[in-house]
Amino acid sequence: NQINSIKTSFSESFGSMSKDVAKDMTSALTRVDEKVGAFNQQVETLNKSQQNFSRILAGVKQYGVLAEFSLASLLKDLLPASQYIANVKMKPDESGDNVEFAVKLQDGILCPIDSHWPIEKFKAIDDAYQADDKKAATEARIKLARAFKDKAKSVNDKYIAPPKSTDFAIVYAPTESLFSELTSYQDPTSKELLTQELMKKYKVVILGPNTLSAYLQSLHMGFQTLKVQK
């Protein structure tokens, strides 16, 4: 899988670095791989139970809490506590929500990361396919894409604030199935990929558990390289 490929690449690319650092990062990636698998399995089990789904959907915010928890777990496993902060107001002079997390880059620049999981819209896609209703499936996919377009616009407005932040932000899709749906979606008219549209219009990158893990691992190795050079 992607995590194993990352670990192999990591070992080959950074073989000259501290063996302790390599051991720690390989161990962290293994834990992430296990957690992502367990988390996705729990979600699949939950979604297969209509009773459980309906009960939790009555308080949709709980899914948002789960998404944020998944994001927090990845950050905790792959970065030291000093490299990221939670609940950050990126534009202090403006009203608005705090971004869930911000990763500290070189020179103190912050990379905003916010999770998004509109579970009812995502489940509508599966329901439509189960019913073999192609029209409903198409409409459900459009609604899910719209939810992420709205999220990307909101993230751009609230959290991208150079020079305090990077000129882009990350929106985290907490399951691989959701991430796969988003990366495969194309606009019916323009045929443009959703991920490309969000990057061009709003400077927002969509990442799933494995791709975010790879990104965080590369950031951590970058910091380790800087420390060695100093």
C-alpha cells in the first residue's frame, strides 16, 4: 500500500541520517497505517448499520469531531508537539473560526489544515448506487463536490493569510473512500478534476489519510535535515 511505499522510499532516501530518526519515523508510519485501517473499518461498520447511522446523523457534528480526532491522531504520530498548534486564528483582525490545526514550517510560517466530512452527502452516493439509481448517484456526487467547494472557499477566506501562513491550505478527508471519491470527481461540463479546481480557485489541497501522512513525514524529515545542517 501507499504507506509501505513511503516507508521504503524513506529508508532509501534518508539512509545517511540518524538510525534513531529513521527507526522512529518508520515506527510512526506503521502506527499510522494501523490506525487508518482501523478507523476506516469502524466507519464502514457504522455506515452498514442504518440504525447507528441514523442515530449519529441526528447529531452530525459528531462526525466532524471524529474527523478532527483522526487528523489530530496523524499529527500526533508524525510530528513532535512543537511543530504544530491547534485552534489557530489565522486572521486576528477579522471575525471567523479558528483553523483546526496549523503546522509550523521554516521561519515560523503556518500551514493551515482543516478536516471536512459531510457524511450525509457521502452516504447518499452509496445509497444511490445500492439502489442502482444512476441519476440519484450523479446528483449526490455533485452535492458532495459542492460541499467541498464551499469548504474550500471558506478555508481560503478564513485561513490563508500570507506571510503568516502558506499561500495554500489543506483540507483533510478522513477516510480513503471519501478521498478516492473526491480525487476521481470531474465537473460534468468542463471535465476538470475537482482537486484541480479547488487548487486553482481557492489554493486548497485535498489530502486523505495516506497522502497527508506522506506530506507530514516529508515535513518532519525536512526539519530533521535542517537540524543536521545547523
